[in-house]
Amino acid sequence: MNPSEFRLFVKLYRQQHTKAWRVKNSNPTFKMLYPFAIEETYAKDISAYQQKIVDLAISRLSVVIPKLYRKDDLREDADTDELEQILNELEQQLALVYGTTYVSSGALGQMLEHVAEKVFGFENLQYLKITKVMTGMPLSMSGASWWPAMKANWEATNYQLIKSLSKEYVGKLNTMLMTGWQSGWSQQEMKEAIQGLSDKITGYRAELIARDQVGKLNSFIAREQDLSYGSDGYIWQSSRDEAVRGNPRGKYPKAVPSHWAIDYAICRWSNSTIYSTDGRTWLPRTALMPMVAPGIEICCRCNASPYFLPLLSEIDKEIEEEA
């Protein structure tokens, strides 16, 4: 679907209705949903890949660490050698789990493709409803020329993020073990530190990647789909809950940039430094407002709701002139 084709479908549909109907339906609004369930599942998938490395580390260290503390005369270089052996095993495990690229990684590559397609499908269902309102029939995004490259880029980026998280874990584990042993940590302190690091990698950090990357892909798809319909405009739509940055009654009332400050504003995909309240007068975004599209800032759950008023105004004017 290109802008000219979509415009033709819209015009043919609106020509079938009266002028009064066209006036009444000159500015349809759409509430876009965010793929929370996909994000949650993706976070669990990322956690599962980190868990493979964590399980190996904990199983090996649970044997070695008690042995270190039982032998007061164990030489420091011997201790280091044994710990380094474990870290080498973890590096080998990384190669087995991740391969060299997201394609060669097998199951991980398949998982990433599955997540990307689920987000695409989620957006497609919403646009089926939108196009039915606009043209009288649902128009699928399937076959979109921009999707294969976008999906490949997203998968490659996420492969690197997930792999880097595991490598970061091994690196931090190495530093922590050496620091703890040389600083005289107790066995309990060592175990608690290892568990704390492991929980962070499989919990919060996995959730952060999932939220950030699903939000970004959601935004990328919306942008390309709107532009393919010939619409450069969108309405900024926050999730409108207590977690929205800048919500005066929420968790982050003083957050800057404030996504609450730009909520409901009319924006342009082609220029993220301006906004409008009426679609006619464009103003510079204030210092409080984000200078990017929804979903682009880290962990942003905001959506872009399609804005078709300019397109419909042009089409309705043509219909009246041709009548």
C-alpha cells in the first residue's frame, strides 16, 4: 500500500456518503494499545537465556567457594586459577548459547523473529480496524516493503543486547570474585553477592531490555505504516497511568522530559521538535517535552495514534468540488 492507493480507497469510500456524514466523520480518533503481554513474555525469554549462564556459574561456584574457605593455607594463586577456570567455562558456554550472529544462534534467532512478528501482528490488528473506519474495509500490513529490513535490524540489535548482558554478567562476576576474595569477604557475603548479581541480570535488566525494545519496535512500525498512508501526523498517546513520566500524581512527577506534558498533542513524524494543539499552528516543543517520537526514549510505553484530519480535509474538498 502506498499513499496514492490509500488515498484513492479513502476517497471512493467517502464519496459513497453524504456531506453531513463526511463532516461528522472528518476527524476520527483511534486509541492505540501497547503490547504489554508481548513485552512481558519477551522479558521472560531474555531471562531464560541469562539463566543458562547463571545456572552454570552458581553450580560451579557452589562447589569451589566452600572449598576455598575450608582451607586456610590454600595459596592465593591456586584460588585464582580455580576461579579463572570457571570463568573460562562460562565464556565457552556463551559461545554455545549465542553463536556468532543472531542467525547462527539458532533458537535465540528464532525467538527474536517470533517476538518481532508478534509485535507486527499486534499492530496489524489495530491498523485493520483503523483502515476499516477509513476505507470501509480492513487493509492488512502484510507484505509491507519496509518490514523485512526493519525486522532484521531489530533482531540484530536485540541479539547484541542479550548477548552483551550475558558477557557483562561474566565480566562483573570475575571482578566481584577477585575483589571479594582479596578483600576478605566471608563465605556468606560472597554467596549473597553472587546471587544478587545473578538476580539482577535475570530480572530487572531482562525486563528493561524487553520494555525498551518492544516500545521502540512498536514506534518504528507505527511510523512506517502512517507514512505509507500518506500521513505525517500523529497524536501522542501516553499510557496515562502512574508510571508516565511527569504525571503530577504518579511515581515520577518531576521527570524531565515529561511525557505527560505532551500527551494528546498533535505531532509530526518528520519533525520531533514541534507540536500543535489544533493541527494548524505548529509550536516548538518546550524544554519539558521529549524531542523524539513516542516509544523511542528508554522504556517509553507511549503510542502514536494516527492523525488523518489533514488528509480527510483535502479529500472532502475534492469531493465537493467534483460534485
